[in-house]
Amino acid sequence: MIKYTEDHEWLKIDGDIATVGITHHAQDALGDVVFVDLPEVGKTFAPKEVAGVVESVKAAADVYMPVSGEITEVNEALRADPALANSDPLGAGWFFKMKLAKPAELDALMDETRYTSFSANA
């Protein structure tokens, strides 16, 4: 299952673990990504807290925690090659993995159909 936020993050849910990254829309708006600041493994966040930063040649943007949880892994390949956020944002360009603290929070997020409509008007 994949969910989306109004801040243009995506979450791929696998049991109680979610992989999080930025959407095609976000990377299009940012342009060429040149740097990412990823959260610390083991750190916990509440929804909407800043969990990282993505910087491009045009701008810097915060990456928000979509739901409550603990960071279990960060994408070191992305840290080494930030352009993965542009070339494969929904695959190799993921930012971090997290253990869901409150899975019911996922219900407030958008499915792909709703997000597609939302991002078309963003």
C-alpha cells in the first residue's frame, strides 16, 4: 500500500514499516537535487515534524515526518548520490524507513487517486 501527504511525501507500507520519500511532483518542483540531510536512526518523530532536508539548485525544502514513528534506516546511497531523488524518487531515491507508532494515522493520508488530483492543483 502506498500513501501520500499534502507535503508531497510518499509512504510504502509493509507491515509496521514504512519507506518514505518525496514524490515525482516534489522533485519536479525542486529541480536537480544536490544534497539531502537524513534523520538519525533511532530518533522518533511526531507527524509534521521536520525529519530531513532536501536541497536542489533552486531551493531547499523540509522533509516532514508523515506519521508518528521511529527511524529504522536511512538511505546511505541517496546521501552519496542525491540525484537519485530525481532519477528514481519512488524507488532507489527513498529517504528513510520508519517503524509506525500509530498505524491508524495512515487513514488521514491520501491514496494515489486523491494525491494525483491534489498535486495537479498544487
